[in-house]
Amino acid sequence: MICQKCGRDSVTDETISYQMECRNHLFCFEDVPAPKCSECGHFIITEEAMGIMLTKIDQLSQKATISYHRCRWPKSQLLDEQDQQDVEIQVAAELVETINKSSRK
């Protein structure tokens, strides 16, 4: 992968905590996979990761109140490309379970 900021091909896989505000809700996603450029330090939020986060936001932001949600990114196993869709479904299900557990506390 090439860094979108500096254009170098020195991107390594990392995980980060990522916060975003959407629809009067503050969301903190933990352990989000985000490639990082080892040259300039720029993190890249992939389209797949953003899609999963937006799905979670849609599920959690049904209430009309200001709230804070803390989400731990699920640990998923690496699979073949043909199983990528199954992984996305599994990751989304794990995130739902994590959110449901944290909302019960």
C-alpha cells in the first residue's frame, strides 16, 4: 500500500483508537486496523474499516440523546479472499456483541 500523504511505499499494519462524532453521538472505536506510514506517520482508515464503523454508528445512534459509545475492535482471523465477505459479516456481528455487552454495564 502507498501512503496517501507522502506517496512512499512504506506502510505497515497497525491498530489505533479512532474517535468520531456523528448525529450528536461520540464514538470511540478501539483496536481499529489502520495502516501507518513508517516515513511520515500518517494513518490510513481503510474503506472496509470505515464501513464497519458507519454500520455500528447506524445501529447505535437510534436515540435522540447525546451519548458516548466505546467499541473494541474484534479480533478476526485472516482468511482467504473468497471468505472476505464472511469475515466482514463476522466482524460486524462481533462488534454488535461488544456494543451490546458494553451497553448493559
